[in-house]
Amino acid sequence: MKIEYIQRSVNTRRHHRTPGDAPNIGRVARIHGTGAPLEIEDFKSRREDWGWTSRVNLPKALLMWTLLFAGVVLLLVFGFLWLRLSPKIISEEELAMAGVERDESLVRVVARFPSPSEGDSLVLVKHALTIRDPALVGSYFRSGAANPVEIVDFLKGLEASDGTVTGYEWLSSLAVNRLSVEGVFVKLKAKDGQAYRLALLTPDETGKWKVDFEALARTVKPSWREILETSTVTAVVRVSVMKDSYYNGPFRDEKEWVCLGMVSPDIDTMLLGYCRVGSPQAAALDWMFSKGDVNLCRATLELRRVEGAEARQFEIGQVLAPDWIVDEVPFDEGFR
């Protein structure tokens, strides 16, 4: 045997490397799990801890999802009920203050007489509420349809009905149906809670500023008890109005009718008023709601009972005033 043949048949596979080269350790089998990102492994372990893949913990996972779903459903239900019922739980203060902050673009007339100052307005209202002599009523009140004796009787019974006066807040100038008006917010405290009255001052023909009695008393005709009876045909009310969406009975077609909620501190029931789409009444109310960020407006309305309607449903026949003080010309006449 030749030596050179043996040398060709034997391969020592010796690896020659120069200084600085990495050692060659041959092929190494991969160990399961090596090379996987740490975050994925941690997520898998946490997922098992939560019980997602464990049959033992599966009921816990189902219970957790059931409770989460039930919570979402309850939030949706409560949200719907709040949106539906919130107009019915407006405080008396919000009702009295409704529409006080309004845009300066409201219809105004050139003032024929200078407005009283804050101090003069407060003094006038404070003194007017103390009147007990019918002969003095004409000097402090714009009586409307009430006579001096009726006004004195109302003032005498105010403490019994609303409580004692606890404070006054000047509202400055208000624009009411082409009239110059100053407002004073009267706060009263009774045993069963807080009450509020709104004193609106306007000048007579000679420039003497007086309190509008019907606005102060929130006069309605006939009485609220009679109005809420289905036999009442027409009525004049002082209320706060807001947009609503209850369509039923003769007012079921929302393409034909505009729906409004009507509330008053003197009744516990929210009434519903409807006027025809495109009517002067709808235009007048749209104008009132369009002035600034206004969701609740005071208004004096003429209501009509409609055959087949619910006891609290009325058609709005006229918008007499965009507040509780009424001028000789109905407010919606300007929208015909």
C-alpha cells in the first residue's frame, strides 16, 4: 500500500483559522423556545394566568365578560333614561333664570326713558313687595288684568306660599317683545325648600318704572287645575319651554308638528305643546332658541285642547311673548 493513498483517504478535518476568527463548534441542534421574543413569551404566560386557555379558569373568564357586557348595557340604558327624563327634573332656579342670558341681537327698541340703576331697581322691587295698601299698587305695579285688591292679596300670601325673601339678584336689561325691561331675581326660602320669583320692570307712558304683576305672579288663565282638566278648551300660560320629541295621538306625525316640553314651578307635570311645521308659532320659537346657547326659554303661550289628545298635550295657538311680560301685539305676529 502506498503511503500517499492512505493520506488521501484519511481526512482529519482540522480547521485552520487565523487569530481573531470565531471558533467553529460545528452544527448545534436548536432548543425549543430559543429565538422567540421575550414579549411574546411573557404574553403567553400572562394569558394562561388570566385563564384564557385554562379549562379550569374558563368559567371565571365567562363571568368577567358577562359582567362587563352587563355594565355596558346598564350605562346605555341609564344614558337613554337621562336624556328622556332630564327635562322633567329641572330645578325651579333654572326655570326662573331660563332665558336670562341672551344674545345682544335680540329685538330691541330705542329706549324712550333711561333705565334705572342696579340700586334703584333693587329698591323698587323690595318696596313693591311690602305694599299692603291697594291705593299704592298703581305707583309700583303694572297691573294687567288684576285689580289692586287682588295684587295686595297675592303679596300678603307670598310668604305663606313661597316663604320669606332671602335675597335679590339684579339681571340688568332684558329685551322682551319690543319692550324696555329690567329684571330682578327674587329668592325665597320656605320650610320645604327654595322658591324663586321674577320681577320684571318696565316703564309706563310717563317713564315711571313698575313691576309687571302678571310676570311676578306667573299668572295663567284659567287656573292650572282647570287647565289640566280635559274640559278646558283654551288657556294662556307662562311657562318655560324646551325642545322635545314625543309624538302621539293627533300629533303623531313629526313631519307635520314641532314638539315642545312645557314646565312651570307651579305644577309637577311636564306638558307637551305642538305647533305646525312652518307656522308663525314655530318660526317665533325657533328664533327664541337660536339666540345664543339657549336650551330653555321663558314664554307666554296660548294653548288649545285638541280632540283625541292626551291630558297633557296641547296645540300652541299663539306665542304671545318671548318671556312672561306681554305686550299689546302678540310676538308671533312678526313672523307671519
